[in-house]
Amino acid sequence: MSNHLNDDCIFCKIINGEIPSFKILETELNYVFLDIGPTAEGHTLIIPKYHSNRMDEVPDKYLAEILPLAKKIAKAIGCVDYNILQNNGKIAFQHVFHVHFHVIPKRNEEEGLG
Ligand code: 5GP
Ligand code: ZN
């Protein structure tokens, strides 16, 4: 594991390729993959290649890429409407304690899932 990653973290293991994932893209600083329990087709997660529970502990250079990546993903998925969601802390419904940003497409209900 690189020195910014944590041996006991599932998202660090995904970054490291020890746990399989459906990768969308990666940069030097961030990794982008499909959520295993999508709330809509194309539900994507963006994670910094820097282990931290909390967003306020992630260096700004990682965070600076998140919105540009979200824009690309929304375009690639072909959705106009979408939510960007970041649950930061247990009370805020965070379940995986490696900072992550959800990109969740929102479509008309007649179009099916999401
Ligand atoms: P949270 O509730 O912490 O904001 O979101 C955690 C997200 O990570 C959930 O949407 C969940 O489906 C997703 N997730 C948890 N474990 C895995 C995994 O092993 N692989 C992938 N691709 N997604 C995961
Ligand atoms: Zn981690």
C-alpha cells in the first residue's frame, strides 16, 4: 500500500486492486468506480487516493479534482439531472470511513431505476 493508504480500509483496498471494482477512471489523485449498491443506474463514487475518514483532513489538491471529475462523469453517464452527495460522519449517514463523493443520476421514473 502507498503511504497515504490504510491496510484495513475497503476503499483503500479497491484503490490498490485488492478488492475488485468496476472502475470508471482514475487520476494520480483520485479513483472513480461504480457503487456496489446503486440507488440509480450509473451511481458512481469518487474517492481520493488518500485515506481519511473526514473530508476536512484531505489535502486540498485531492479535493480540487472532485467537481471537475463529477462533471465528466455526469456527461459520460448521459444524465442531465444528478445529485452530488458527501456523507461526512456517522450522524450524517456515512457508512464507509474513507472519504467519498457520490454522483447519483436522477431520471424520470418512467425511465426505470433512478
Ligand atoms: P456512505 O453511506 O458511506 O455515504 O456510502 C457508502 C457507499 O459505498 C454505499 O453507497 C455502498 O453501496 C458503497 N460500497 C460499500 N462497500 C462497497 C464496495 O465494496 N464496493 C463498491 N463498489 N461500493 C461499496
Ligand atoms: Zn481508505
